Amino acid sequence: MAIRNRRPTCACPGFAAAISLAALCVLTPSTAFAVADLLETPARSTELATVSLLNDVARAGDSERLVAVGERGHIIYSDDGGAKWTQASVPVSVTLTGVDFGSASHGWAVGHSGAVLHSSDSGSNWTLQMTGIQAANLAIAGVQQEIETTEQRLETAAEEDVGDLEWALDDLVFGLENMQADLSVGPVNPFLDVWFEDASHGFVIGAYGMIFHTADGGNQWQDWARKLDNGDKYHLNAITKIAGGALVIAGEAGQIHVSEDNGITWDRRDSGYEGSLFGVTGTGNSGEALAFGLRGTVMHTTDNGQSWERLQTGSSTTLNDGASAGERLVLVGNNGTLVIRNGANDEFKETLRADRLGLMGVVINGPQSLLLVGEGGVVLVEGDAGMEEQGAVE
């Protein structure tokens, strides 16, 4: 179905950034059954897909195609820089939160109820690869194996090691009981982001520390949570690979996790910030990244996350996504906020969209062109159209 951009209808500024995790607090057994139904209900074809909530946008590999995902299972794609859009065929109606492509053909989208979708035709058609039930069963199997291993170690442990092993075993059993209780309610926990290296290797991450890895394009997934130092199961919000090869995850409570061996092992790095980070982006320079989140916070590293400094951008608005091209850096957030720096030594400038609708994703289309997605759907910005400059920050 071909779709042309329409004037956005009303929405609630600031709502989009919290939609995925807020839903977790109100689920009951009856709503869990409804969620399961959404995993079996194809997304409806509608002209409103371009003006409804969209949570992420990505380019299909090195092609010109743009693909955006959002509420009600909406996935739309454009081959002309965002002027015209076509709605994809999607087998679910859950809210989708992230999208990424490992090649021009192979893409993955993730969302509520632990949904993982795959496309092999550049985003035109999608199939369901994994649900929250399957993800939970994989995680439970992993914990059960770890419990067995810990019990075996206890049988031959030295006396001075027994206390620590018993403590670890108690934690594992407690965690297993919680996971089994969650599973009895249904597939409730959302995935929040996805990253793929190529058509085979990738990660999906999400609420309560969920992280799964595949090496065969999503035919099989492995629970990776115990490879991260995240015993409190903080939410993992965003993942990307930066220049130089490091994989970086940003999350709740200022968490930063870095892998320098393509995700085999992970180190937790101190970001120097204790609030939630919702996004992370590279700059194109080796080892350099920006992680950003609540109240306009932007943390900066040039050494693969070994050390971080806070950048002053002049914004106090939650920032949700970012992109870079050359020396240009664009961050987007709630209330129609954009924070833009056009050169490494330039000042940050905060601008606001006149409609004040929250922004969730951005792709830099060209020197003067941005493709934004958010509460109002798709917004194609040429130059400074629709912007209100708020001033510069050194």
C-alpha cells in the first residue's frame, strides 16, 4: 500500500520515550492474553501509518531504502529519501521499538512482547522469529544450567568458598523463581533495540537486562545476559558499533557495557552518570561515542568507554536517538527537540520543532536533510524548515 505523508494529528509530547516500559507496570493475566493475541494478529494496512507513533528508523544496509517501525506493528519503507512511503506486510500488531539491517536485504525489528521480526527482502515483508515466551524459556534454561553447575561446584568446594557459592546459588534460585512467575503471566517484556553486524551475527536487547545473540541470522538465539555485569537486571536501551570496532550498550542507571571482541565478552564501564541513558551513537572517529538520555544528558568518550565526560548542550530535554555523518552530529528527543553540531569544534545548537511532538529516531539524509520519526510519524526536514532556534552552547 503506497502512502503519502499527511499532516500529523495531535499526540502527547513526551509520551513516546516512556511507552515501552510504562506498559510493564499495568499488565494483568487478562491483558497478557490480549498481548499474546497481538503476536498472532497481522498489522492492519492504514494510511495513518506515516502519522502514527514511530519509534525508530534505519537505512537498509548501503541502499537508499529507509525503514521505520512503530505502534500497532506498523513498518513502512521509502526509496526516495522519505517523500513517499509504503507499508510493509507484518505478522504482528505489537508496538515495535527498534530496527536495524545487517545488509541491504536482511533486517530485524524488535518490540513489545519480546517480538523479533526478520525481513530478507529489504523490509517489504516480515516474519516472526522469536517471542517473549521463547526468550523467557531460553533464559530459564540458561539459569537452570548455571544452578546445576553451581551445585556441582559446591560438592567439591573448599571450605572458604562454600559461603560465596551458597550465596550465588540462592541468587540463581531466586532469579529462576521470578522468571518462571513472569512466564506464567505471558510474553510481557519488550525488546528495546537491535544491532546486526551482517546477515548472520547480531544482538537484541531489552527490559530487565534481556540480551540475546544469534550467529545464524536469528534461526537460533542464545541468552547472553550472564555475560554482562548486570546483576540488578537494569534495562538495556540501545546498542551500536562505533568506529574502531567496539560494541557499546547504554542503559538504565547510567550503565555502559562495551565489547571489543564483537560481543563475545563484555566489560561494564563507568559513565559517571546515574540516570537512564536511552541512546548511543558513534561519531565516525575510532573509539569515540556519545551516550545520552534524561534531562538532556550527553556523555562523551574517545577511548571506547574507558572514560567519559559530560558535554554541555544547553538542552534539559530527554534525548532518545542520535546520528552522525562526517562531522555533523544530530540528537533528537522529547517535545520536538533537536541538538545539532555541524563540526567537531563547533557549538551545539538546540532547536525545537514547532509542533513540539516527541522525536524518537533520526537519519541524516544529506548536508541539509534530516528524516525524523516520532509521535507525529514521519517528518522530512529540509534546511531549517519548521525549526525554532533556542541558541548555541559552547
